Amino acid sequence: MTALPDAAGHWGPYGGRFVPEALIAALDQLAEEHERALHDEAFLAELDDLQRNYAGRPTPLTEAKRFGAAIGARVFLKREDLAHTGSHKINNVLGQALLTKRMGKTRVIAETGAGQHGVATATAAALFGFECTVYMGEEDTRRQALNVARMQLLGAEVIPVTTGTQTLKDATNEAFRDWVANVETTHYAIGSVVGPHPFPMLVRDFQRIIGVEARGQILERIGRLPDAAIACVGGGSNAMGLFHRFITDAEVQLIGCEAGGDGIETGRHAAPLTIGSPGVLHGARSYLMQDDDGQTLDTHSISAGLDYPGVGPEHAWLRDEHRAVYRGVTDTDAMAALELLARTEGILCAIESAHAFAGAQQWAAENGPDKVIVISCSGRGDKDVDTAARWFSLL
Amino acid sequence: MTRIDELFTTTRAAGRAALVGYLPVGFPDVPTSIAAMIAMIDGGVDLVEVGVPYTDPGIDGPVIQVAVDLALRAGTRVAHVFEAVEQVSAHAPAVVMGYWNPIEKLTPKVFAQRLKDAGGSGAITPDLIPEEAGPWLDAALQHDLDPIFLVAPSSTDARLDVVGRTNRGFVYAASTMGVTGTRDTVSNRAEELVARMRQHTTLPVGVGLGVSNGAQAAEVAGYADAVIVGSAFVRALQDGGADAVRRLAEDLSEGVRRKA
């Protein structure tokens, strides 16, 4: 199961390449460079040095005793919120920046929802001396204004996208359009395990360090594997990063928490694995929120980073194979979990990550006491203070 | 022999390029879009690309993005596309131009059946490459529809060969690396691409992206078998209705007969 995808990027019926022919040459070049890099000691040493001495890896595994007591489980947090730039996104971006350099390209572009991937890309661009453009839905530039300023301070150009729903989906469309026109000098650093092959595999390979570290740390700490590994899923990169090393550990349940928005039954959500159907969006086949005509549906989530109608193809495969299970977590439950974590552990997590904490709370209630859970605390909540303050009527 | 094969036999005998025009169904509403497609044929368009509106048109520039967005908001459905094909194909051969997901959702088999029943001749699928097209190729060939793929200046010879062996009707050569939209000049990479493509196929090769007037059409007609115009027609429809569409078609039609 971990041997997938095949040479053309398929996990069963999922993945592949559904893009204009103009991008195929660049995707081939990227796939070749990635393959070479993974077997190149110099590349791996450079990436390792950046991860340790720039990004601050390995990130800690923190036992959340008071939160665990509150939900009735033994809980360990994989602290991606402590990585440089404040989320797991830096893991992927440092890898892609090194590939960009190897391909001789001088400009990187990115899409961003919550702004975490945009900030990580702008950071790597500053570090490597690349020109950087970040596409962000105009609605998201409003709800994540702090991250827009961070990107600009780092020297990136942020372009608000005003088409369609003005969120992550439309920012992704616009980044693809830029890439088609500028592919000779520009690398598109996709921020999640989505898009045409090789992106879902490549981003996973750079994110799997989350699970590799977490597995080693939990074994060292308690001498056994956890009963469950839980992460939030938008495109699915932190979840795939946490899950991948555990896929062959059959005793570890893998649980992905999608944005349930106002509730799955209301239709106002972003939970394609929970209630969507297979289709093609942004270059790959996966689960998707779509209507009877194959048109992409509008999504809703309080979390800009999860407000996306698609999901990575490897998650679609894990779902169909029943190796991972996915559930929708409502805005209300996520915000309650955010508050609980803040008050029991002194950790203000990103609203995206709060969906994983709420999912863990529900899973613990269903599975009885004394279970061991590893949760990916994928990002910190500084960017969300405004949204949270409004939610809790503090402003 | 499909209607597209017959068309190119005629234009080649006449020593000219064919004129291909695109408009999306439902912009600004379904009846007006169909009337504009027929006006395009009256003005001299030889083959109509009937556009399937899609929420995420990844290779389209602002003009077409705005038009399809309006079409979808006005309630345009895939069923309207088959209505348009039925009406348009009474006047000239028609192919659909559609992103892959709406075809996959309906299933390639049903889409091909309904397209054939409506009198369509084939489909251009801008985000589908031959390697992912298995079920569509089976369905299209079963119904004698032409599957039409894109090639780009970045396409390697190996990839041109794959398209050459898979494609039917005519090959769609994207003149430039970029999205749809009118441009002041048509990229000179188009001519080189057409020449490279001809080493891998005897099919006609059409050039699209960036053509908006008779002079540009004449230039492209100097080396390509078809001149493909999209955004300029959408803009004409937006600014001046079906009459403007007809006038633009007349100008372009004169261009493909002139040759630069």
C-alpha cells in the first residue's frame, strides 16, 4: 500500500494528471528532479540541515495531560506549530525550494488559503533569493490579513483573486494560469498533497517527516504505538505527513477531520471525503464536492485553510481501502476544542488544527478511556486571534 | 469520414485555412449564445466550438472566465450544451470544448452518446491528455466522434507523437505558453510547433490562443490548416451582440482566405 503511486501518479483510480499539455514538460522535469534528489546524499544532507537548523526540527511530542484528562484519553501533540513560520507548511516548502534551485528556476509561486503556505513560501523565497508571488482569494486576504502583511514583509507579492468564490480553490486556478505562462523560469510550489503528479507524492515525501518523528518519539516515550493518529484535512498535507509512516502499522487507526462547517446535513461545509464523490479538480482525480453536472460546489468553513472542495488523491485511496477514516467536524465543535486546548494546555492552535482536537475528543468518547492518541497540532493560532475573538464575542 | 474530415478536404482543395470559432453556451443566456453561434456561421465560421461552461476553467484568461461564470450563475446546465450542438450542427459541424470533469461526471459513454445524438462531431478536452483518456477514446470512437487534444510549444517530440497517434479530426496547437485571450501578436512559436506536429501526423493542425482579427488570421493561415478564435468572439458578443459576432467572423473569414 505504501508502494503507491504507480509511475504515472495513480493510487488505484485516483491521482494522475489532468492538466493542459503545456504543463506536462514541467511536471516531467519536476518528477525526474525529485526522483534524483531522493537518492542524492548531498540533497538529503542539505534538506536535513535546513530542517534542523533553520526550521527547528525535530518538533517536540508534547503530552497534553490536562487536555487528555478532559477528553478521557492519553494525548500526545506533534508540535508542528513550533516549526519556523508556525506550521508544518515549511517542511514541504524547504524541499521544493531546493528542487527549484536544482532546476535552475528563479521564481516561485504559490496558492494559499489561511496564508500559512504563502508565508512558508515567501520565507523560503527570501532565504534562497527567489522572486515570489502568492495568490490568495480576496475573501481570505480579509480574514487572514495578518498573514498577508507577513508575506509582504518577507518580500513576496500577494495577488488577491477576485474570481469565483474568492477562496483557496480560485487562488489555485490563478496559480496554475501563472504557471502555464511562466513555466520556464517559475516553479509552482503547491502547498498540499493535491494537484497533478508528481505533486501529491512529492509533497507527501517532504511531509512524512511528521509521522517518522512522531512514531519514533512515541515509541521512545511509552514503548508502544498509539491507538489513533488524528489530523485535520483540507488538501490533506499535514494528515498525510502524519499518517504515512503509520500506514503499515495496522493497529494504529488513522483519522482525518474535515471541515464540517455548519454541519454536513446543511450542505455548508468542506468535507469531500465525508460526503463528496470522485471527480477531477486541479489536475487529479479524487473525492470532490460537485453537483450533478460535475461543477465544483461552493464550500464553507470557519477555517480558511480547510475551505477547499477537493482533497489529495492518496486520502481518497486510503478512504476507499478503509485504511483511514474521515469525519466532518463542525465550526462549533472545532472552536470549542480550540478553547479547551488553550485553557488546559496553554496552546492556542490554528483553527485548522482545532478540527483535529475536536475529532480526537469525539473519537475518545466513542472508544473508551485509556486510549493513546497522537494529534497533529499542525499550526499555531496567532493568525486566527481576530476570527476567534469574534467567535467568542471578545471584540 | 466525419464532417470534420470533409470540412478539411474542402478547405484544402480551396487552398485556404478553416475558420473555427468558440463561444460558451449560456453567455449571456442560452438562446442568445446559440443565436450568436449561428451568426458566427453566417459570417463565415466553418466549425463551431460549443463551449461547456465550467466552474474552474484553468486554461482560460479573464474574458472567458467572466463569461462562463455568468453563464453558470444564470443556470446553464450541461443539458443546454447538447441543445446548442443540435441547433448549431444544422448549419455547420460542431464540436464541444469542455474541461474533463463535467464529461467524467456524466460518464464518457453517456456524454458521447448524447453528443452524437445531438449531431456533434467531436470534443476538444483542454485538460485531458491522451494517457488519461482511455474511457473517453473508447466512447468517442464507438460513436465516430473525433477526440481532439492540445499540443503546446513545450511539448516534446515524444508527446507530439502520442497526440498524433491518438487524435482524430484536427490537432489543436496552442500558439503560446499561456491562457486564452486576445494578444497583439500571435507568438512565432506557433509556426515552429505546427511544423514539428506535421512530422507526427497527416491530420490538419489548427492554431489557437491570441488570434483576434483578420490580419492575424491571415498570418496564421499561412502555415496552419485552421485558425481558432475564442476570446475575441466572446468580447464581440459582450460588446455588440450577435451582429458584432457576425462582423468579426466576416473579417476573420476574409483573413483565412487571404494568407499573409
